Amino acid sequence: MRRQAFFAFALAASAIVSATPRASADDLVKLTIGQRGNWDTSITHLGNKAGIFKKHGIELEMIYTSGSGETLQPVIAGSVDLGLAVGTLGAIGAYAKGAPVRIIGAEATGAADYWYVKSASPIKTLKDANGHSIAFSTKGSSTDSVVRAFVKEFNLTSATAIPTGNPSSTLTTVMTDQVDIGWAAPPFGLKEIDEGKIRLVAKATDAAIVRGQTIRTMIANSDALVKRKEVIRRFMQAYYESIAYMYSDNPQVIKDYAEFTGVSEAVARKVRDDFFPKSLIWPDEIKGIDSLMQDAVELKFITTPLTKDQLAELIQIQKPATQ
């Protein structure tokens, strides 16, 4: 009964994705992508704008979401082929419940996310967070996992974790005193920090467990992975090439990212150079799997660790022929 309810919910979620007519003879790949505008979630946009996916015969339909929950469900329902920036623990939990998802690559190992307060707040560090509310995006997301890690590592037994959606809606809740500690990812919030409106109190990597751990993944619908394997292989080839392009000395990528996010080119470059080392978004390995499995059990995403065979079924890294 529980599994039937799970899939009924997944099918209902497909309503958020609408099909669009094919514009060309290229193979259409439908994506849900968490958190529009982050450097790590802009790979497909920037690669597509540069013509890299077109070169590999791939047309993209990109639907942006507020977090892992919204990103996962259309993949589970089969309404889209791939989901990008899905919290690793959320992907593990969905698979354990019988969802048809497979992890095909790392999306973020480590994290550039940060937590902040209004400039007048008495909260100076995470140690002051007891008795206060802390934001995360959506249940099962990587920010959910980080906040849970904060609670555990800093003994924040009286802190309250609250889902607030994307960075924009989160800023509103912080500035209107609905939440004490907000979350964001660069470039969002850097302008407000410079203007003295908000103050940084923690980075995701302040939680020891986050460092060196793949906290967000790329997932595929398992049926799509079987039936469209060659298409997904070409998608991944273009994805790797897009990352290489993003870290090249071509100034166009910074111009395109600045335009996409509505920030200056100086801020766009700062986001890449100061917050996102290339290793953070390189997709070819899920790191920290033992600690991830422990976290998944402790945080009740799963009841028992996945077996070796289950992990082999869940994690099917799709490496291109050349990198």
C-alpha cells in the first residue's frame, strides 16, 4: 500500500512538466534542475548556449525547481529523463522505496552553499543557533542534509529546521523575520552581503561530514537509462565538455553566466573562482559513500544500509568515451 501511494504521488508530480514540440531532428532530453542560477546548476544552460549539446545532437528542455523534492518526482514519474542537483540522500531514499531512479554522476562534491542572518541579528555563529530557526530548500535536498549535519555536529537540539524553497524566497522569509537563519548559494546574496544587509554565519563545509562528500547527484529515470542509453551517453559527453568550457579562458562563458543570473561580470567571475573549484562539479565519482550510507540511516532516509548489489544498481556513472 505504501509503495502504491508513493508511485501515485510520483505520477501526480508529472503535471508540472509539459511537453513541447520538437524544434529539430536532434534528440530531445528533458531535465529538471534544482536552484536556477547556481554555478553548478548552470552547466547545461552555458553548454547549450555555447552550442556544445547541439554539436552532440542533443536538444535540451530544462525545467528549474526549488529543490530536490521537486526535481526528483518528475524523474520518478518518467516525465523527464534526468534530474540534476538532487540531494544524494534524497536519491538514496527514493531508490530504497522502489523508485525507478539511478545515479549517473556526481553534481556537487562538497558545497558552496552558505547560511546567513540579518545584519542586526544577535546570532554570530552556528553555536548561537539553539532556539532559532534554520532554513533549507526542500525535504531530501542537499541543504536539508547539511542542516541536519549542523544540528548533529553542533548539538543544536532546540534549533528548528524549516523548508523555505529557493534562495530568493528564503531571503524574503529572513528579512521579514519568519526565519532566523537563511541559506543561499553564490551568486545569490553576495550583493546583500556587500551592502551590509545580511551577514554570513556558516558555510556548508563547516559541517565536517560535508567536506569530500558528494552531496548532490545527477539522476536518470531507470527506464530512460536503458532505452536511451546512447542519447544519455552523448548528453554526458556534452556535459563534460561544458564543464571544461566553463573553466577555460574564454571570456564568453563569464558574460553568459552574468547575463543568466543578472549579476556583473566581476561577480560572475568571483562565483567561479572563489566558490566553485572545478573538482566540486566534476561528475565521474560519488565520493564518501560509506559516510553517506551512515547519514542516510541516521537521518532516516533509509532503515538499513544498501547492500553492495543495491549500490551497484543505484550508482551507474555514465562516463563519456573521452573526457
